Amino acid sequence: MTTSTLKGNERPTIGEFFLRAPAVGPTLALLVAIVVFSLSTDTFLDLDNLSLVVQQSLVVGTLALGQTLIILTAGIDLANAAAMVLATLIMAKLVVGGVSGIWALLLGIVATVVIGMVTGSLVTRIKLPPFIVTLGLLTVLTAAAKLFASGQAVPVADALLKWLGTRRYLFGGIPITYGMTLALLMYLGLWYALTRTPWGKHVYAVGNAPESARLSGIKVNRTILSVYIVAGVIVGIAAWQALGRVPNADPNAFQLGNLDSITAVVLGGASLFGGRGSVLGTMMGALVVAVLRSGLTQLGVDALYQDVATGALLIGAVCVDRFARRQQS
């Protein structure tokens, strides 16, 4: 939700345009990246490779959905990937201990919801900054995952936990997985919640001006807490996506998952100051990150340089956001 100061037929400035249509930038960046890598490599546009790119974006893209909600309220979650990894270990360990796959899945999601409730309570009740809360939880959850797994990866053999990685062929030739379908449904569901329900309008209002939202009758603390709880559910589903992608719960996995999710959200046009962002933009941002890593891998670029490129993208996106806000003011 953004405001506009345009009157009559006055043309918007560049900053105002990007503030009103934040998904345009990442969509253009995605198209440019696809064109560049399709011209630079012989295999980038193969259906199998494009399907692989989308599959590689699923976990970060799902984490980015929860991150979008939190950033919309001017918060940030540095611990979402650590919570997801812990959930994968809980699911895998429970199955190894004889628990059925459905109960292991539900208990793993419950764990991430509890983490979200704790985070939201610390932010709303004690008024701790989200950055500090989630930074502390990042350390705690990372250590807890390694202690819980004794530093060892746990293979997953349960069919349900691996189900999202099942591949099918659309129209006889386009490879898709159940994980792709679930991710699309989640994006559509959250888009509807944010744009068509009072709760979504409250989320934007709280991010824009919490005091004004409170004076207008919105229960600010309750809204923020609900955001962290919903984000916790999404993180639990991301854990399921991760096990479908690689049926192996590794305490050392996704060490940069939190930063990749933030990058996807900010690349998608969301503002770190809250109140601006979209589900479509987040989807485009997650695909930009996946396309960049896939294209650079095919070009033989070292993974460390890929991290440098991703970090540079994040800084550039924040600079664009600051420029847009200055243009509007």
C-alpha cells in the first residue's frame, strides 16, 4: 500500500513509478538475466534446465513469502532458514524413530509456528527490535540443530516427506513437481490475503504508520503477532519443500537461506522500512536469484563469486528503494 501525490495529468517521476509498481523492476531484471544467459550458454533455455531453475527457487521462494509478511511490517527475520533446517531435522528424526510421516510433518510445522509465536511475542510484548530477536534466534537455532542431529545429516525415506519432489510432465513434455504446484497455490493464497482481506490491509497499514494504524482502530500488536505466526507456518512448509528437493536433513544446509530470502523480497520491490511490497514482486525476486545462480554456474563461475553477485544485487536493490523514496518526497 503506497500513497501518491500525483494530481490531474501530472506524469509520475521514476521514483513514484517504482513505488506504485514495485514488481516492474524485478520483472525487467528477470527478463534481462534470461536473455543474457540464454545468449551466453547453449542449455539455459532447455525445458529441463528451466524446470530445475524453478525447483531451485522453491525453498528460498517459500521462505521469501514469510519474509515478505515480516518486512511489510518493517521487521526482518534472520532466523527463518535456521528454523526451517531445525524443522527438517525434527521431521527426519521422528520418522527414523518410527513416527508416521504425517505426524512428523505436522510436528515439524508446529515447531516453526512456536518459534514464530516466540519471536512475535518478544517483538510485540517486550518491544525488542526484530533484528536483535531474530539474530539471537539464528545463533540459538543453528546450535540447536547441530546438537539435535549430533552434527550428522539424517536421510529421509518416508514417501510423504519426499512427495513434493515427485516429478510429473505437463502437456507431455514440461517437467513439474508437486512442490511447484504447492508454491504457486501459496503465492496465490497470500496474494489474496494481502490484497482482498481486511487482515492484509491491516498489515500494510501497520508497516506504513503503526501509530496511525493504532489510532484508526487497528490492533497493531495482534496484527504483527499474526504475521509472525503465519510466517512460521510458511517456514514449516519450506522445510517440507526442502526435503522434497533433497531427501536429506542436514544441519549445515541453507546457511545463507535467510539472506537469500531477504534478497528475493527486496529485489521484488519491498521496502525494508515497511508498508510496501507485493507477492508478485517476491516471486520475481526469488526467480532472479535462482536464474542468476543457475546462469553463473553454467558459465563456470565459482560459488563464492555467485555469493558476491547476490550480495551486490541486495545492496543495489536497497539503493533503488532509497532513490525511489527520495524521488517521491
